[in-house]
Amino acid sequence: MKTLKSVIILLFFVFGSAALTAQDAESKYEKVEIQTSAVCGMCKDRLEKNMAFEKGVKSVSLDEETKIITIEFRKGKNDKEKLKKAITKIGYDADDLLADQKAHDKLPACCQKGNEPH
């Protein structure tokens, strides 16, 4: 009987601490959505590839239809404003921030603002 109690108590601590660890991992990350001026699949690839290298970024996904990029990053390592600035340096608008003109001019013609999605 003592063995059964010991096993139950041990399982309680193991599973209880695993649940707390999962909660801690979730609370360490933040997810933001930013409206971009992306136009096509090449824009998607360029943004996802470049933003993945920003400090603390865990995942990046651009919805081509809505032009919204979703970025999950580690809290304290980055923030929404820095991520928006990074997007502008790649050559795309980010919410209310306009694209860096030099970076925008270096984009392929099909990826520049004013083109129809394709």
C-alpha cells in the first residue's frame, strides 16, 4: 500500500511539473501580426527567410492573400516595433511604417508596391 501511495505521489509531481514547464514555455513567447505590402510568393519566401534570422524569432508565416505576416518570438529578445523596422529594411511596408526606399528599389520589379498580387 505504501508503494502504491509513493507511485501516485511520484506521478503527480512528474506530470504536474511537466504541465508547469509547458505553461512556462508558452509564456516566454509572444505572437504578433503585421500588415505588409507583400505581393507574391517571392515576397513570402523573402520575408519568411529574412525574418527567421531576427533575434528571438521562433516562427514566421506570411499569408499571401491578406498580406499579414505572423511572427512568434521570445519575449525580451525582440518586440513588435523592432520586427516592423526589420520588415521595412527588407523593402516592405509594415503596418504604419513605410518600406526603406533603397531596399524597396532593390526588390525584383514584380515585388515592388503597386503591382497586382500574382
